[in-house]
Amino acid sequence: MQPDRAAALAALRWVLGGEPVDLATFWGGFEALPPHLRPLAASHALRHLAGLDTDARQRLLAMERAAAVAYMARHAAVTSMRTALDAANSPAVFLKGIALAEQVYPSPATRTMSDIDVWLRAEDLPMAVSALMEAGLTSPDRHTNPTALSGPDPDAYLEATVAGGVVFIEAHTRPASFRDLGDQEVAALWSSTVPAGPTALPVLSLDAQLLHVCLHTTRAHGCVAGLKSLVDVAMIVRGWPSDALWEAFTARVMRVGAAGAVYVSLELAREELGVGVPGRVLDRLRVPGSRAILDVAADLLWSPPPRLPVGTPRLLGAEGEPGWLRNRLLLRRNLTAEERQQLAPAERPDPRLVIRYFGNRIIALAALLARGELLRPSFWRRVAVHRRGFTWMRELSRIESQRGPP
């Protein structure tokens, strides 16, 4: 392990209730932390770290205040959203950072985030988007398709302007982390909503939150920039109420076929941050061959988010890729005519879909060429991170598929 990472993990473990660190170790770890984790460390240090001089204290206070201002902007945006959605009679569940901030973090401002995620019912989405836009939210120009209100899993992307700043909002009708789950299980997760924080924000129950965070870390992002998600896992586990809930959680994970993804997240949290996940839970979820992907994942945790230009994932074939193309059925040149006839109907794509799919790739390539992105070394470094995470997800899927029935 690189020395700066070791110091960063030591500082995080201390923040999460682990062994105390001295001043030098804290500062070494603090500087090595990803920026989005520093407000949490700063807040903890201000209250629990002895020996801070005036300059150091002022630096940490400035960071804490900036995080508080950002939180107030998000809080104002959420309040406006809830008012609009209530008026439209559109129930909503708030997800990820905004939910966990109220539910499990010591102070909501210490859980930073780049956007607000809200889960809406598919049938409510057009009406909800209309209500939100009437309340002053807008569609961001940086999205080539800012609102997609059709298809199996439509989403809407909106912005709220608060005190001169912009808060980005993603509305989901089926969170990406749940897209491999059955409709009945997704409905059960929706029904698990509980109130959190002083405003009774509707969020998922703790066990549903843990499942969502684990799947989001592994299946949605391939552990890239996943250190913050491991801290989320740690915060959730700190508030875990009983052994009985662990049993129910493990049974649900096994039932939905997510043992590998959840095991990787929990084991990484245990190894990297010392999170107290019960050994019996890990033993039950462990999948053969997981050690190799754990080692790769531990490195991916520290990769910065690729933040690729719009259209790049589509060009790379890593976003919304149809199952028939993922299986390479279309591209097997050695497939005989007789073998093609034996394919299931779902494996023979409509030619219009093929044309549209590759047409989208050509359009994405042309846009990247026009902007000069393909000539920048930084672009290709980000592509490499994205591809590495995507390759890791494929390997996780392969290992999960080899696991026998529970």
C-alpha cells in the first residue's frame, strides 16, 4: 500500500471510531484523502484532535463552513422539490448522499455530494418533472438529452438555482443499482421507505440503503472512486440496530443474486476501514475467486471519477448496451446460418436497433472529434479508468454467475 494511502486510511478509521492518530499522521492522511471526504475529516478533527494551531484550525473551519453552505443550498433545493412533488401528489424517495446525510452521518453537511438523487414512480415522472419545472427547476444545457421520459427506465436531469449556485438533480424511475433486480423486489425496496432527519425526509430503510450502496459501488461504478461509498457503508453499519436485521439482509441479498457484489463492498469496508461487519455474514456471501477482484477494487477505490464528456460512454459501449450486443451474438462472424436460426427471438435484434445503436456511436465520435477531446492525453487517461472499471464489473459478473444457488 502506498504510504499516503495508508495514512489516509488511518485517518478515516479514526474518524469512524477506530484507533486515534497523532497530528502528523492526520495531516498526512488528510492531504491524501479525496476532496469529497475532507469535510468529514475536518469536522471530526476540529472536535477531537488535540494540538491544532491557529492556522490549521482556521483551514479546517473554512472547509467545514464551505460544506455547511453547500448543505444549506441542497436543503433549500430539496425543500422546494418536496413542496412541488407533494402538490403534484407524486411520492418520492430520496437516495444516496442526500438520504444518508440525514440518516446516518453525524452532521448532514459532512456528507458531500455532486447531485441530489430522487426516486419517482415511472407513471408519475412526466407530471413530476412538470411540477418541478413550474417550481423553478430547469433542464441543464450540458445534457444532449436532458429529459428522457420514455423507455423502460426513464430519467430526468434538472438543475435548481439557489443563492446564485446550482444544485444538480437526477430523478430516477428505477435506480441503476436496482436494474438487475426483479420488479417484485424493487417494489419491496420502494415500500421500505422511512422518515429521516428533522424534516422526515423519505429515504430507504437501513438494510435497503446498504444494499443500494453496495450495488451502486460495484455494479454501477466498478468501485471507481468508491472510497466515499465505503464510508457510507461504515456509517450505515454503525447505526445497524440488531443481529436479526443482518439475517434478513443476508437472506435478501442471496434471494436477489447479489452476493458477490455485496460481499466485495462489505469486505472492502472491513479490510480498508475496519468496519465491523459480522464474520458470519461475510462467510455466507463470499464467492469463490473473489480475492483477485478485491485486490483490483482496492486500487480502483482511489481512482478519480472519469467525468468523461457527454457521449463517451455511449461510444465505448459501456452505457445502456443492449444485451444482444453485450453477448456479442451480433458480431460472431463464424455463426452459421443454421445457428442463427436457432437463436431465441430476443437474441435476433431488429435491424433498426442495430442501425440506431451504431449510428449513436458514430455521432458520439464525431462530437468528440469536433471538440478536440480525442487529441488530449487527459481524455485517454480518463477513458482508461472508465474501461478498467467496466472490465472489473464484467469480471465480477462472471464470478457471480459461477456461484451455485443459495
